[in-house]
Amino acid sequence: MRILLLAPLGFLLSGCLARTAVDIVTLPVRVVSAGVDAVTTSQAEADQRRGRELREAEEREGREARRREREQRRRARAESEPERDEGPQRR
């Protein structure tokens, strides 16, 4: 009776050992491929990065242009307004 119960257990154990052996053998290959993937950049990733950089540069240029326009308006307003006296001058 015990032999009948232990026989399937032996087959299951051998499959488990085989799977472990395959995992051990393929581990270096998976580690190297993960390292290569981390180091290299695909064309799609490069395109995304370049697009992001261009978008950020355009946003910076837009902010700078708005800042320059505000400064120009402030200067034009200051030049067009007469200078205010601080009050009656005493002699």
C-alpha cells in the first residue's frame, strides 16, 4: 500500500527536480538578457525620450516668451504713465 502511494510521489519529485535544474541552467541567460535590456535603448524608447525633451523645451520657451511679454508691458506702462509726485515739495 505504501509503495502505491510513494510511486506517484517519486514522479512528481523528479519533475520538480528537473524544473529546478532548468531554472538553474537558464538563470545566467535571463540575468544577462535583463542587463542588456537595461543598458540598451530601443528605437521606440529613444523616440519617446526625444519627444519628451522637445515638448519640455517648447514649454520652457513658452514660459520665457510670456515672461518677456509681461516685462515689456510693465515697461511700456511705466513709460506711458507720468511720474507721480511724492507730495508737495517743500523749499
